[in-house]
Amino acid sequence: MFAVAVIAGFIAPFKPWRWGIFVVLLQPYALFIQYQAGPFIIVSLFFFVFMAVAIGCAYIGKVLRSHVKQ
């Protein structure tokens, strides 16, 4: 999940915070579709805690891209 945020931030460095949010917001929907609102839907709410880390990873991808282009 965090590697995807870094790659997305590297590929599209404009507003990298959206990639961190996008990657994390997909997790609860995937669990809901897969388990039909079973007990795992409560666990999926903990993915929102990882949103800050994913956003940070996307910014790392942006910084890496700026260093590679120089």
C-alpha cells in the first residue's frame, strides 16, 4: 500500500497528498465488497490511521522524482 503511494507520487508529483488518500480509501471498499459488511468492516476503519503515512510516502515519491530529474 505504501509502495503504491510512493510510486504514484513519483509518477504524478502534482498534489501527492491525493495519492495517499486514494490508496487508503480503497481498502475499506475492498473489504466491504469481499466480506459483505462482516466483522472485517470494523477492522477496515483502522486503515484511516495509515492515511497520514501513505500521504507521507507519496511526498517521498515526489521528492525522489525531483532529485532524479536534476
